[in-house]
Amino acid sequence: MKITDYQKVQTLDESNIVLIDGNNGTKTIMVTDFIKSLIGLTSSQDFISGVNLSELTQINTLSADDKLLIGTAAGNKAIGADDALFAILDAFVPKEQRRMIYRGKNLGSVITEDQKANIKNGTFKGFFLGDYWSIGSYTWRIVDFDYWYNCGDTAFTKPHLVIMPDKPLYNAQMNETNITTGGYVGSKMYKENLSQAKTLAASAFGNLILTHREHLTNAVTNGYPSGGSWYDSTLELPNEIMMYGSHVFAPSGNGTIIPNRYTISKTQLALFSVVPKLISNRATFWLRDVVSSAYFAHVDGLGYSTYDSAPGSRGVRPVFAIG
């Protein structure tokens, strides 16, 4: 039977066996030892787990059409060479490392029941950083894992993926006039202009969208964010830290004034650390940081950090958790 006739393997477990063609015939190796064998190829160890690596036929190049044979309880199955590495990682890598391993795979046009289960149970099987769903005309990408876990005045303890669209969903104003009064919470963006984004996200992910507690700015004095509080949060604009890893234009203390910059969104989202070219995607969009009495921060389509007056019509590229 041709390899292409075998059922494709989607996942691996510790009982699976890899078949490898050597000079003395086909040999087998447990999946758990397969990684060790690959490592052994670059070390002085020539014999690992009963497989003499020097006898195996060396493959110099692989293509997407090549397949590995996997021995399972249901018989020999095949997995594409392009999927093999991530199948192994999916089986054995600690879930915390998934936020450091970029894959960027299309997960489909709808979130499946298996996918839902593997988010809710916290294993995150089948997911890596940068994977995405193409739903409607939007690309919804995984930008981090468990980012807000155990944060908030009420601890957020649900396993979750953090999702952002690749580009703004639409353009809107922060405020109708050139003010930042009331901070982010007092803005027209927060009160009204996020509604369309919430509708679009809900049409893609339904009741998977989670609510967590977020500390948001609600007062501005002399251009400084001066007040904030805890709010139920489903979908928000990101802040500068989430995009860049630090504040850029948000005001800092001057020795007398201590601005209200409390936030649980306090580290750069993993995707933008691992693949920084995805920060702007040549699109301009608002951030929720108050810069002055007239300006909010935004990411510019040319790739630099900047700010704009509140009435400007800029992109809305929200961030939210599903689980």
C-alpha cells in the first residue's frame, strides 16, 4: 500500500512507533526516543534506544509530499513531513513553551469541538503561537497563552488563548473632540465604538469569549492619567506594553506627579516578541494609552510607535481571551 493511502496522523502519544528505513531493513523506534535520536545525530552518540543511526538511510532534504510512517495500535499510519515536527512537539512540549514556538498554521474557518475542548482543558493541544482561524473576511490569530492567568482583583483562572485580528476590523474615533477626559473608559471608543468589534468577535467565537477583570484608566488631570479602576473586560484595545514591551508615549512620573498606569497587561504579547514584524502589518490602529489631554497612543502603519489627537479616525484592532 502506498504511503499516500494511509490515514494521516494528527497527534502522537508515547505508545507510537516511528518506522525508519535502514541499510539492514526497516527499524523501529519509540516516538519518545525519536527526538533523542535526532539529537544524537548531532552528537557523538551513535546508538540510541537500540537503533544504530549509522545504518539508517540519511535523508538530505524533505518536501511537503514526504511522509513518516507511524506504528499505532490501529496499524501503520502516515504523517506529512511538514507536520511531523509539530506533531511531536504537540505530544511532548510543556504547554508553557507553546507561547515561544511560532507555527502560523491555518486552523480552519470555524473553531471545532476538539479545539474548544483543548482550550477549555488547558492542554492547548493542537495550538502554537501564531496559529489562526480565517473566519469571514478576517484572520483571527493566537498572540499568547494564559496571558492574564491569575490576575485581577478577582483572579482569572480559566485557561485561555489570547486572540487579535491581523489587521484593524474598521476605523473609528477615540472621541469626537480633541480631548482625553475620562481616560480610556470615558472615551467614545470604549462606550460606543468597540461595539462593532465585539459583534464581529462574537460572530467568530460565540460564547468562548471570556470575561476577566482589567484595570483601566478613567480620569486624566493636566494630561496625566490620574485615576483608574477594575472593570469587567471582554474585548479591549491593547496598550503600548502589549505591543512593544514597554510604554513609549504614555506619560511617566516627573518626581511630583505619579500617573495612574496600573495594568495587568504588563508584558509584551508573545507573538510580537517572537515575530515583531506582525506588530503593525502596515496598518495604523489605536492603543488605549492616554498620552496627553488631547492625544491617545497608536501604532502607525509605517511600523513606528506614535500618537494622534482623539478625533482621528484610526484602526480598531482589539484583543480578547477565548476559553
